[in-house]
Amino acid sequence: MNANPDDLLVLLAVSRSAKFTTAAQTLGLNHTTVSRRIAALEKALGGRVLSRASGGWELT
């Protein structure tokens, strides 16, 4: 596992808010950057870390 620690912080923010836009605002990032960081984390881990739920995103 070669996950970037910053990507894990992005994952934590998304898991707390269930939304990329809210996590981005909390972290002072753009929602597109949050999406890219989650994609990089999933690539590093070799699988999905979030799934779409009715209220937003949740951890897998």
C-alpha cells in the first residue's frame, strides 16, 4: 500500500460529510481535486473506497 496520507485525509473528510463539495470546502480544495485524490487513493489501494448511497457517499 503506497497511499498518500493527504489522500486519506480527503477520504476522512468525504466520509464525514458524505459529499465531495462539502469535503472540498472543509479542506479548502476544489471538488474536482477531491475527486482526483479519491481516484488516486483507490488506484493505490487497488479497489473502491467509497460507494454511492442515497444520502451521498459512504465508505465501502
